[in-house]
Amino acid sequence: MTYSPLYIKAYETGLVTNRQNFILPDDAYPVIENAYVWRETIKRKLSYQLLGRLQRNRISVVGLTLTLNTGQSVNLISALSLESHSGIVPESINIIGVIDGSTYTDPLGNGVLIATGGGGIGGTINYATGLLTIFAGGGQNITGTFSYYPNLPVMGIRQRERIQALEDETIFFDTIYAYNYNSTINAFEEFLPGTIWTGTNFNFFWTTNYWVGDGNLKIFWATNYSNNDPIRYTNGQTGTNWVDFAPIVDAGGNKLLQCLAMLPFRGRMVVFNTVEGTILPAARFTNRIRWAAIGNPFTVASPIVSVVSVNAWRDDIRGKGGFLDIPTSEDIVSVGFVRDNLVIYCERSTWQLRYTGRTIAPFQIEKVNSELGSASTFSAIQFDTSLVGIGDKGIVECDSFKSEKIDIKIPDFVFNLQSKNNAFKRIQGIRDFENRLAFWTYCSSNANGIFPDKRLVYNYENDSWSIFTDSLTALGNFNVPVSRTWLNTHLAWINCPFAWINQPEESNIIIGGNQQGFIEMLDETNTNDPSLYIAAITGNSPNPTTITSFDHNMQTGTIISISGIAIGTPFATALNGNVFFIHRLGADNFSLWVYDPISDQFSIPSLSIETDYIGGGLISVRDNFNITSKKFNLIEYGTSIMLGYMDILMAATGQANPGEIAMNVFIDYNDGQATNTLPENTIANGSSIPTADTFFNAVIPTTSSDLNNKGGTKFWQRVYCATRGNFVTIQFTFNNRQMATEPQELEVQIDAQTLYIKPAGNLTQI
């Protein structure tokens, strides 16, 4: 019997985990990781491009003294009581010795200080440890400045409105400081220095924009529902700083001290899940909704607002403020708008806040659903007509009239999330309008660290799901300050379906921050930019080199590349630009292994006996992908299935950069050993060394055949993979060689597949 074509096109279904694999639709995938269905194709996920690292600049060293008994040195990090995992920004040192009159700088960023303008003879700086050494003049005072990375987890990426409608500014928070991006110097800097927060690594910052202060400047509000930080506001102007906000709410002098969330609604500032009393810590009213009088919410004048409404929040004065407690013992977890109503997610129920128009009782609460709620404040994503959040029973959508689950294809997803280490509080979601996607960061059940290690992707255009491997703590929007050009675009030419002329400025993109303070522009390039820093390197040959990177959040088997170690310094030659397999040793450490082309494994230890790492090293994660098909079969005919060959339509990579992916074919329910790779496809040639039968393809090129001289942007690739079984499963991925070389850095897109199949006898176990 001849082969019959099974044509798979117009992909829509995506990830499905609620059905047996052999009864899935042809375009459904029980595993689709780091790839997704997009406009009827399957695309490998794009990677992130580094925007920068959160840093504090021009830190003063006035008053520090070099001490003779430690080699005429001082540790800048410990002497100034900086964060314990801080690192000095390379080339930022500008130190003046008071006695010798020299200025010490490191123009090459290699840790060697050059003395100019005085009698100094140089020195060294270790960017990783903070140790500053000057070769002469021990005991002298020093002045000057430097910049450093606090290396704290990103806990908020929020937009602050400014006077110009299209010039919103993104404010970034870690657990202690706020930052903004300075497009003039292309680096982050502290936003309004002088205010610190006492946040945790699982409570995010909630912000909102409401009211206009003096000088017609818009007011930006921030609240951090952890420890004893007050609600604060600012107009964003240098010198005015953040202002604490704690209005009196009753005749007893009780104040609104904290809240989980705040939003303007119907001309009033409304806050949710409050802390009230006279001084922090105070009583928590986790089911409370409190509001101010219509209009001005300020009760005390400040450098930002001079016009106030003294009793705006008083709930005992008719027509001013008020409050309403939801009739439940559950906490208010999240809020968001749906049309003209405010949806409120509690832990296990959904409510809506309606406007009544009455002066005395302007709002009323109504229950929408008594079983479905949200477990994460920042999982709530606003859609055009609904609010979608992640709860303990599923992914929930509320249109303010009804609340229902939308995760029918992946119904067990929420039950497989990690529940320890405040994992639900760490979930954060965002909507990608351009690509019609929604993202949620989350901690998978097999995560080794405490921070999110995955991203759930929802294509709401065709109701399909997929999973990305990412280590991101916070998501947000960012207005790119310059227009797109060929020079500043990391995408391949083929992936840029737009005209280069008149590219808009202030384009909005999705960005993410991670547990080490790196800020990345998501889905911008084909392989990841650096996202982790190296705090220390231990060369202990004959054992593999060990890397220290605090809270790296990677698992054994992750493939990385290393860069940034200054040329000419220890470890630079052995590590820079090379690719490694990591073996996780703990939350902060891992060892390095190198790819062996003979065994096709990362089995060679990376050896080094060097010491004296000075910092600057960066880690880039090289993502693999996994697209695993259903179990194709001919059960309806009562026969096994014979797969002869396949044709795959794929987007092309350039001839100068030949790309390829791996294809593994599995039979029946043996998903551990592919039939088209060693040892299953060994040729019986009498050799003691297994030899693969190369007629059966395990590699799919993404360039045109040598016989094709017409060129093009897509090509059909024929793959021979003769396989017989009750079921046949096909997996697309990168193999070890591809992960270690250039193919990992190129685009992968599958547009269609044709499987040539035929019946192959009775169903059998042998």
C-alpha cells in the first residue's frame, strides 16, 4: 500500500493536557515549551535583549580612609554598608587621594587603576568584592564617587504619567530603591534618591496615577504591602522626593497607614485591603474598601500639593470619605476595571463594586461568584471586556456579571504550581497587545529556587497555551526612547515585516526584571542577552570550575554562555564567549561542563587553576525548545501505523548562517529512546563502535538544498524516518551539538507538515 499524506496546517490548538495523547487533534501538542502557536504557525519563542541593570550612581566615598594594615586598601561595599551582594559598576571608579592629589580611574575596566594629576602610582579595584587598593599613600583619606549594582530582585515595573500624553515614564522598584532609565547615558539611575523602602522579595509595588499637584504636575502613588512602609506619592520632580501619605479617617485620629491596592474610581481615590490605626504596625482590615471624598484626596499640604481637603478621608463626616467591608472573611487579593465596574477578586470568591450615585453610600458590593477567586494580586490582566486572574482552582475570567474558568485545555495547571515560598504572590501577568498574547510568570512545581522559573503564555486570539522557560520576577511596559533602526535591532531582516522609514519613537514594548536586578526587553532577538552576573569563580582543577551567582534560579542541564570578564584578567580566555552545561550545586553555585563532539554530550569538565576573579562576568541562558506531537495512529482502522517520511515547511535561515533543528521519532509509549538516533538506528556492520544509519534523518536543515538555486524565505524540508508502531510521536528540539553552536542562535518557525503514513498490520505489543 502506498503512503497517504496527513497534512497539518493552520495551527490553532497549541498545548493540551486534558486528554489522552492519542486522541488529540493533529495540531495539538501535549508538550510545547519555548515555542507557541502564533497566527497559524508554530514559532520558537524569541529571546530577550538586555536594557540594563538597576544601579545607583555617584556614590560618595568622602571620609573613607585607606588602612595600612590591610595593604593600603578599603572595601567600598562593607565600608559604606551597601547591600551584601552588591557589585561595583566597571569603569565607574573616580577616586581622589587627598594626600597624593591623584585621581584614580579604570578606563579599560580591567581592575587596574591609573593615577593621573598627582604623585600616585596606581592601584587596583575588585568589582566583585569591592576591595579598592592604592599602591602608595596608605592611611590617607579619599574622596570621589563610584556606581554600583545592588543586585536585588525587581519587585515592580510601573508606568508614571507625565504631562505629555505619550511620554509616560517607567519606574522600576527593587526591594529598597526606585529607579528610572536615563536615555541620555543609556543606563539606570535612582529615581528621587533619598527614599528607601523595606520590601520583601515576594510583595510587589502597586502604583497608580491620580490628581494634579502644584505646577500642573501629575501625581504618582506607590504602596508596598509589606513591613512598615507608608503609602507614598510624588510628582516626579528632582528635589521634591517622595511624600508619606497617612490621612486621618475618623474622629478617633485613626489613619489610613497602608493598603494592598489603590485606584481612582468615579472621581474618588479608592483603596483596598487596608491597614489602619495611629502608628505602624496596626490593625489589618483585609476585606475593607475605603474611599475619599470626590476630587482632592490630600488632607495635608506638602511641597507637591498646597491645596488640600482636610477631611477628605473622614468616614464620620457626611459626604466625605467612607468604607465598606465585603461580607466575607476572605482577603481582598486583586482588583481591576471591567467597563464601568470594578471587579474584586478575593481568595475564593469574586465581587464587583458598583457606583450608586448617592452621596452617603456612593458604592455597593455584589457577589459574582462564590467559588472562584484569585490567589495573586498581580496575576489580574485587564482585557477589553473581562478581568483574568489565576486562582487556586484555575485561571478565571470575570466580565463583572459572571466568573468562569478559561483553562479547559490545561485544567491541572494551577494544581501543579509551587505553593511554598509565597509562590502564588510571585505570579505576575501582563498583556502584549501587539502580538495578542498574555503572559504570567510562575514557580513550577519542580523549581529549585524561590523565584519564578516559567512563563505561561496565552494566545487569546485562538485560545491556545504554551510554556516558556524564563526567570523573571516582574513584568511591565516601557516606552523605547529612540526609534527603531537597523543598527539597534537584534531581529533578523526576515523577521522585520515593516518599513524602516519613519519608524515611530516612544514605541511601547514588554519588559521583564529578574531576581538580580537585570531588566530585559522581551521577545526581541533569537538568543538571550546576559541576565545573570558572576559573583565569584573558583578554579579547582581537576574538579570542574565553580561559579557563584546568587539566586541564579537555574537547574542542572541549563546551557549558558559567559561574557564580560575583562580581557587579560584571570578566567577571561577560558570562559568568555564559550558555551557550558551547568550542574547545579545549590541556590548560589554551579559547576561548568564543556561539549564533547565525540560523545555528543556535555561531559568534559571545564578546568582552571586561576584565581583572583575581579568581576564583570555575565551569564546568558541559551534556551532550548520542545515541541512534542500527539501520538499519531490508525486505531480507527484497527492497525498499526507506518511513518515513511515527512515534509516540513519552515522559515529559512540565510545560507551564510546555516541553521537546523533536531527531530526525534518515538514509537508507542516509549518516549525515552528515539528510533532515529543511536543506538536504535545502528547499522549492523560488524563494528564494535555503533554507527548510525544516516539515511534516517535526525537533523532538519532550515536552509535551501544545494540543488535549489532559486532562493526564497521558506522551504519544504524532506525527512526520512521510516518507523512502525502502534503510535508514532514526533519531537522537534535542539540536540546538544546545536545548543553548543550557531543553530541555537537562529530563528525556528514551522508553517506546515505533511506526514506520509500507511497501515502496518495488526496492533501488537511486539
